[in-house]
Amino acid sequence: MLEKVSEAFTGGIKKITNAIFVDKKLIDVIIKDIQRALIEADVNVELVFKLSQNRDEKSFRNIISKLQQQGSDGEFIAEEMKKRQQQLFGK
């Protein structure tokens, strides 16, 4: 279950890395892939919905914080997101 979430994040990073141009369409595709994986992993649907609304670093950190409060599955996903934060926001 959580393996699919990790694969969705990894796949998204690969799509960005391999893209000649990163545009809104590509980001939307990646977010939908991640949302699907999170829903399959039984992550709170409200948090998954917020992922599609908030694409800035502050919102990303907020989602990580909320996931960490959900227990082991949420914490695992939050850790995967933290690992990729630098790649997404360049910090």
C-alpha cells in the first residue's frame, strides 16, 4: 500500500526531471498520480484534496505536518514528502 505512494512520488520526480518544460499540465498529471496513490493508501481524503489546491512550499510543509499527526502510515508518507521537498522547491 505505502509502496504505491512512494512509487507515485518517485514517478512524479522522474517526470519532472525528464521533462523538457515543466508546465501546469505536467504538474496536474503528477498531482493526480500522487492523489490516487494517497487515496488508495487510505490517507484522509481532505488532506489529499488540499494537495491539489496548495502547491507552494508553505502548504506542502503544512500537509507534511498534518500527515505526521495521522500515525504510522501518515508519518511514512510525510517522510517521503520531506525527502522530495528539496527537489520540488530547490532548498
